[in-house]
Amino acid sequence: MGKYLGKCLEEIKGRHPSVGDVRYIGLFSAIELVSNRETKESFSAAVMGEVGKALRQNGIVYLHHGEQYG
């Protein structure tokens, strides 16, 4: 399952310019969201707030700059 998840995450990274990087070990994974993939510039707090809201509404627990939400 971990290898399959990694393959799927790499495909997502290839398709979406707002994915700066993906990291995964087994089923533990991370997706780095950025406004600019080249500079790794972060999204604004307002944008990340909306992303967080959507994740919470879908039952996803997430970390943002080391703080757990969801």
C-alpha cells in the first residue's frame, strides 16, 4: 500500500503546480503546498485557512507549520 500511495502522490505532484513536494514512508505522507513551486513561496494565511477548512470538513487531520489541526 505504501508504494502505491507514493506513486499516487508523485502523480499528484506532477499534475499540480501548487504541490511543491511530496514525502512518504509507508502510509505516513506529506504534501507541501506552495504558491510558487520554483521559489517554494507559501500561500497566504487566508488561503491556507480555506484549505484547512476544506480538510477539516472532510475529516482529514493535518499539520501546518508544525501545528496539528483537524
